[in-house]
Amino acid sequence: GAGVSQSPSNKVTEKGKDVELRCDPISGHTALYWYRQSLGQGLEFLIYFQGNSAPDKSGLPSDRFSAERTGGSVSTLTIQRTQQEDSAVYLCASSSPGTSITGELFFGEGSRLTVL
Amino acid sequence: RKEVEQDPGPFNVPEGATVAFNCTYSNSASQSFFWYRQDCRKEPKLLMSVYSSGNEDGRFTAQLNRASQYISLLIRDSKLSDSATYLCVVNQAGTALIFGKGTTLSVSS
């Protein structure tokens, strides 16, 4: 499809396990963002990749969280030693250059993570 | 202090009503401002940009007050289909967009 694709759509895991969430951005989009949204809460910024620049990791809540973007395209968000408070919907978005002006991020449908 | 603050609501209004949402932001270096809409259990989507001079898109009017670091969204003649959560978004060039927690609107017949 032409949109942002995320997998898995749902993930249930046990506390202490590692999880990997994948994001396939829209082809040609240079920027990629990860946010998370807990029940009834707004979007919490996690990490931002822009082209070949160093990623902005300022939103990552702890060193258990990491993300990489390979070849300027697909991104993987890894959560190590998951905790119950990590339960949330993890949303990936991509955008073309000039997003500061247009403000248009294209979001995937999210990966719903439940940590038991 | 949160970077972007919104009244969470919910705002419950009848069809045809006019409703206004407010948002304040803390970073005076913010340069771009937007409103997003998020339907229940769906991903957010851009509703409109917010310009310094104020701007309209049909029934929707957005305004920005840089001195007060305040953004507003006015919806006239509310429709049932306007029921959603409205997210205030601010941005500095070269950084990620920062979202408020959103204001929930419920329009009833």
C-alpha cells in the first residue's frame, strides 16, 4: 500500500521480555517519527529521524528504548525488559521535506503493545 | 510544565452549535502550529495549519496569538461527524512535532 505500515498491529508480551516494533514509511519520505499513546492520553514523542542527520532521541523514556532506521527507510523500535507501564499504542509517522511548514505527518495504524 | 496544554473536555454540544478549543504552548521558539483530528481508535490526521493572521477552512477557524502563546480552534455549525479528539500541535524547524493531549468533542442530535 501507499501508506505507513506498522507491524505487528497487536503484541501481547510478558513483563521482562524484549519486543521489536517495525515501521515502513511512505516511499520518499525523509523524516520518520515514533510516538506512543497511552489510553486517554495524547501523543508522547519518542524519537525522530531526519534524512542522514543524527536522530533526536530526546523523547525516549529510558535506556530500555532504542530505535534504528536502516537505509533511510524501515525503522525498528526496540523495547528491552518490558514493563507494564510500557503498554500503549506505538505510532509511527513519516513526512516529506518541508513538514515544518505543512505540518503533515502521515501516521500508521499503530502497534498496540500490552505487557502482562 | 507541559509543552502544549489543552483542556481535555469533553465538550458535549448539540448539532449546529459553535464550539471553541484553546491551547497554550510553553516554548516561545515554536514556529509552526497545527490542529490535528483523531477519531476513536484511529490515527491522527492533519486538520489545518494555524497562521499568525488567522485562517479559515469552511466551518473551521484557527487563530494564533504569539504574544500570549495561545492557539484556538473554532468550529461553527457543528455536525455529528465533528465528534473526535482535536490535538493542538507545535513545531520548531528541524524538530519533531509536539502534540497536546487533545480536547474531546461530542456532538449530539
